[in-house]
Amino acid sequence: MEFSSWLALVAICVVGAMSPGPSLAVVMRNTIRGGRSHGVLTAIGHGAGVGLYALLTALGLALIIANNPLLFNVIRYGGAAFLAWLGVKALLAKPQSAAAAETNEIAGRQGAFEGFMVAFLNPQLAIFFVALFSQFVHADTDWQQSMIMMLTAGGIDGAWYVLVALILSRGPVLAWLNAKSVWLDRLSGVVLLGLAAKVVL
């Protein structure tokens, strides 16, 4: 891949990563509820999910997903159900103290899983990467170039959400967010349920 093409890929991936959606809601919620490490691991898990989709696309498999209505719908409804589950969990969450937030950092693996699944169960990523990579993937594209695309897309996405988690977990910011955690949980729950409904409809 030429350097100029890679820079174009980077620019598009940055814009895609910064677009608000269910990923941002999940990273924000996990950072507020579980602290810095929980949010960071959620971000890393999400980046891994995005990177996997990028690799599948570069290898031509995402095109099958995008063109297979049954498989596409299975992934779409699975993603909607997962978002709805996260939304209900947020709506039912109880207030927690700062000490509880520190204890929840042990649950970082759950955050990584949630971040990964939010990305992996989003069939729109398949469409996005098919449209994007059609400009860069050719018949002679080898696995090294596919790996570059995967690392670029997944790395940028993960880095962006890690930055979000680090900003949100700073002392004064996190203290304010913890004080408002009940209302932020309710808001994130409504947003996640709304996004789940949007995916279905």
C-alpha cells in the first residue's frame, strides 16, 4: 500500500472512530461505573472488534455478510439484543460510591468483552469497511496489506476510545460524573435502547 493511500485510510478511520454511537455510550458508561481500567479495557476490546471486521473485509469475507440477508439479519438482531441488554442493565443500575467504582476495576475483562461485542455485533461495520476498503483492496492484495488495514482501523479506533476513557477518568471529571452517575446511567440506558430500536427498525 502506498503511503498516500495509507494516509487517506487513516483519515477516514479517524472520522469513523470519532462518530458518536453505541460504542461511545458503552465506553463512557463503563468508565463512569468501573473507573479508568474498566473504560480502557472496553476501548481496547472495541478496537479489537473493529480490527477483526477490518481484517475480514480485507480478506473479502465481509462482502459475504453484506450480501447475505439471513446472515446480516442474524448479526443485526444479535447486536440489537446486546445493546438492549446493556440499556436495561444501565437503567436498573444502582448508585455506587467511589470505593465501589475502584472495586469494579477488577471487572475489566467484562468491559473488554462488552466493547468487543458492541463492535462485532454491528453489521454496519461490514458495510462501512466494504465501502471503504473497495478503494484499497485489489486482486493482488496480500495478507501483509490486509494486516496493515486491520491494525490501522483497529488501532485508531482503540486509541480514540482509550483517550475518551482517560479524559473521563481524570479526578475532577470522574468525581463529577460519579455524583451524577444515576442520571448518566439512565441517560445511557435510554440511548442504548434507542440505538437498539434503530438497528431493528
